[in-house]
Amino acid sequence: MQEYLNKKEKEMLVFLGEKYLKYYETQIDLPDHDFDVFERRPIDLVQNILDGLEIRDYISFGRLYVERGEPARFVYLKEKALNLFNSEEFAKMKEEAEK
């Protein structure tokens, strides 16, 4: 089945991939989350994008996120993400994200 990622998901994967390719660590620390306001309510877009990537099996969260429900402070990269970061398709994804 073809997988369709939106622009924000691709940007997040590029961010994670660049960190991985620099340090080769599978646990990536995340910056503090900012909330955006949509329809007069705060939305944590970063967390929502990460949740989508977890559903697609690119990342997993640490135990504290699951137990406490706090914003994720780090993520673990899964095999699917590592395969993407080491592929030629990742270079294309980086080019698209930079546009």
C-alpha cells in the first residue's frame, strides 16, 4: 500500500533523520513544544505530528509519555525510519522540505 505523508510529517522526518545521520543515535531529544491556536483553542501541532508518525510505525515514545500523557521529550526511531534515513528517497524528501 502506498504511504502518503503530508508536508509537516515530512518536515518532522527530515528533522529526525538529520539528527540520526549526525549522531547515529536512535533516541532523539525533542525541543520544547509550542502550542498554536486554532479556532480559539490551543493545539500542540508537534505532538499531533509525532502521534501520526507513531501510528505509521516510524517512531515510538518513552514510557513516561505513555504513563503520564505529557508532551514527548524524546522519541525512539524504529526500523522503518532507519530504513528511510539510509535510502535515496530521504535525500529527495530533504530537498522537498527545503523548498
